Amino acid sequence: MSNEKYNGWTNRETWLIPLWWNECPIEEIEAESKEDAIAALAVRLEEIFHETNETPATGLAADLFAGAVARINWHEIAEHYIDDIELTVR
């Protein structure tokens, strides 16, 4: 992966998620520490993404979609929501 930044984010794919999700899709997360909360939220955000978006079945569109999704930095997005939007951590 190249060292590209996009509007302050890791890449365009990562930047698009919080752009489309104006708010964090969950309100709180249980964790022992901020680092644990970020890790847990990153996993949950990726799950929500896959639950709410159809993956093209085959062909070029499927390959392009898979490549773009693989580039999303879920950890960075989770950290953004916890730091900037002050997601409740308990």
C-alpha cells in the first residue's frame, strides 16, 4: 500500500466511511481501556459495514469492491469516533 493521505485520513476509502456515516452507528462500547475500546469498536464498525452493504457477487465489481474494503482503516475510524465524537466508553 502506498503512503497516501486523503483529507487527513489514511486513504480515500477510510475517509469515505465517516463521511457517509455522519454519526457513529453505535452509542457506547464496553471496554477496560481506550485502546480496548478502539479495537472493539473497529471490529464492530467493520461488521456493521458488511451487514448494511451488499457485496457484488462476481466479476470486476466484486474484485474492485473487495480491494477498496480491504484498504479501510477501521482502527483509525474507531479512534476518530472515540476521540472526536466522544463515544461513551464504559
